[in-house]
Amino acid sequence: MKTQQEILSRIKEDFFGFQRAILLSYLDFENVKPLLKDGVAAEEWIKQSKSPKESMLDYLGFAWRKASNKRGLSASRSMDIYTSWLWLDGSVNILG
């Protein structure tokens, strides 16, 4: 699993913001606070409790349906999400 600093760096490199939502959910409140709207309290922040691998398995059926139903944009977005999880997990060195 990537460090908090590595995740913050990756968010800054995500020019179009396609991976941002997934990456943000793996940050602690102290690290995500500057990226949230003003006034969001620590109690409101829910850090992802699942590992990237668990999240990938849970999402697989949804992603497969999008691809098999030829939902191009949705299928492409699913791949962005999977890229985020693979990078977070360190399973594959995708895109640097």
C-alpha cells in the first residue's frame, strides 16, 4: 500500500482528476483536509476501510457489465478506477 505522501503526490499528477475520488478515500483526515471543502469535520470523513484488492473484487461485476454492454465511457471510467487501485496496492507499476 502506498504512503500518504505518495497518494498526495499522485493526486497532484492526476491532471483530469479521473483517479482523484479513489485516491482521496485512502487518505487520513489530516492529509485530506486541505483538499476538502471548508468546514468538513473529522467525524464526517470516512476513510476507505477496504484494501484496494477487496475494492477491486467488489467492483468487478459492475465494471464487467459496463464493458460487456458496450458502455464505452463507463467502461473507460472503470479502468481509471482499477488503475488507481492497482497503483495503490503496488501490484503493478502502471503509469509511473
